[in-house]
Amino acid sequence: MERQELLVVIEKALSEVLERPITGLKEETALFDELQLTSLAVLGLLMTVEEATGISVDPEKLDIDHLRTMRSFADYVEVALREEEGTS
């Protein structure tokens, strides 16, 4: 999955979870500060992204820093996708 495609997947997941249109996010967008992401919304975001990408989020490897910005979360998902491809 290309980076831009992944960012669109994350935007769509955020729109679904936050129940409002989320578009045009930049990689620097702070998920908690700018989008008011809550802990409950994080769970929904993770489940939605898991479903959309086929990854499995390992709570042991997930850190709050992975969710700070669009960039950090996209980086986390990219690593998970590579790991998933390596085990297939």
C-alpha cells in the first residue's frame, strides 16, 4: 500500500470513528490535540484500520507516541503491514 493510500485509509477511519468529515490532513496533524481523539476513539480507529488494511495491532508494541500525529500512526501501520507481508 502506497503512503498516500494509507493516509486516505486513516482519514476515512477517523471520519467514521469521530462521526464527522475528516479530510485534507497533513502528516503533521496532531491526532489528540487537533482532532480531539479520545481513548475510546483510539480503539475504534485501531479496529477500523485493522479491518481496512488486514493488519493486526499488537497492544504490546503500540505506544502513545505511535498515535501523536498522522505521520507517527502511518509509520506504525506501515511497519505492521510489512510485518504482515513477511508472515504471509
